[in-house]
Amino acid sequence: MIAFGPVPSRRLGRSLGVNNIPDKVCSYACIYCQIGKTLRMELERRPFYEPELIFEEVKKKVEEAHRRGERIDYITFVPDGEPTLDINLGREVELLRELGIKLAALINASLIWREDVREDLLKLDFVSLKVDAVSKPLWRKVDRPHKSLNLEKLLEGMLEFRRAFKGTLVTETMLVDGVEYGNEFERIAEFLRELKPDKAYIAIPTRPPAESWVKPAPEAVINRAFQTFAEALGERHVEYLIGYEGNTFAFTGNVEEDLLSITAVHPMREEAVREFLRKADADWSVVERLLETKKLIELEYNGRKFYMRRLKSRE
């Protein structure tokens, strides 16, 4: 599914997702990834889908959503891999501009040292950069990057992008239990002070992660990160991204197709699925059928049930 949603986003309001990378081609193999394990570790940009196909798929979803009175705040590149690996990203952004909706991308920033990647990203209204660590050992432990990546070049690329970008820039730092952070928060805060993001988000895994041992960091660790970042940036520039985004998923017509397209990129909590089915005037037998046919899987995380489209990365 290339286009999905709109789904509730804690950063972007109502976001229509663009899945421009197949499951799961990435430059990182993050321990907490909600999509699952990285199947193809890549660093070279290449084409995946025709830009015109992406435009048509997104346009169709936008029209369906508008027909049903669904609001869309952003069209967001948030695929089953790293969006900047797509060499056609810039062209896709240009085409999607025609729809008159703000454009965003949530990226891991691994390729931002490349000038062509920065040029593509400058065309967006909103960019989120992953800043899980600024020291190599922790970066390698948590994000498990492609062996050819250079952390210094990557951090410098973020600063260079910031100097040119006129849109909204945010960062996301994922905090995981069992990781020894030491003075890493101070080091990240120092980098953020130079980067000057509009908002530095502190996140925890809220959906089933790639590695089953991964759990959210304790409250004390999250609070320490918040206080450290706030000291560097000012409190209004730091925010938790640890709450639940709500159950307001959109229904655009075909209940099974919509459920599978959303859960391919965005695992849904049980209560969100029930609310979705209620809006679609459907019952739980839809989920049972998708589970029986092995199109959907049930996962448990932190005592809650989640539903996700069956992907190779979860097998």
C-alpha cells in the first residue's frame, strides 16, 4: 500500500501516509523499529516506485478522505524503510505539491550528509530527524547503522540542513530501557543547542519493537532527558512523545483494505481497531477473518494487544 490513512499523528495532527519504500529497506536496523527487522540494509539511493504512481495513489486517498469529510493536515513520507533512499523523493514532493496540502517526512537522517538528499528535503514543510545518540557506541547499539555510515558527517549534515531549511524542523530521541545513557543526554543537548530544532521530542517505544527485549525507558530516565534538553533549548522547545495518539483512524471505503493499509505501517491498538470498525459499521469478524487468512497478526506489548499487517520482517 503506497498511501494510507489519514491516521492520527502526535506531531502532525491528521496525517496521510506515503509508503515510498518497500518493506523493509533501510540504512539502520534500530532495535525499537515498529516495522520489524531490516531485511535489506542499503545506503545507495535508487528508484522504488514511479513518482506518477505515488502521486495517483495519494491523490485518490485525498479525494476519498475529502468526500468523507476527513481532515488532512499533512501528507507524510513515513514508509516501511528510510524515505531518503528513494532517489525520486524530490520529484514526488514536486508532484504532491499540486494537492495543496503541507508535506512532511520522518527520516532517520542517515543520508542527510548528501547534498542531493538535503536538496530534496528543502522542498518539504516539515522534517523530523532522528537523534538517538551523538556518541558512536550508543548510536551503534540503538540504531545499528549501515557499517559505512559516519556519525560525524551525519551530524554535520543535520546542521548544514538546518541552516538552509525554512520549514518546521523537529528531532526525535527514542529512549529504551536497559541502555546505559551515562552523560549522553548532556551530549545530545549540546548538539541540539547548536541545531536549534523547533521542537525536540523525547519518545519511547509505544508499539511492538523489532527486538522483543526492548521496553520503554523508566520515567526517571525520561524525566532526566527532558530536564537536560530543556536546559539547553528552553522548556517550550522540548516535548514528550510518549502518549497514545488516539483512535481516530480514517475509514475510506473498503474496511479490510483500509485496515491492512494502516497496519502495514502503523500497528493499531485493539481499542483503535474496535473504534475503526464501529465507524465503518463493521464488526470484529473482519479482524478474525484477516487473522485466519494470516493477513493480520496479533501482537502484545506492555500488556496491550496490537494488530499489524503480516510483513516479512515480522516472520
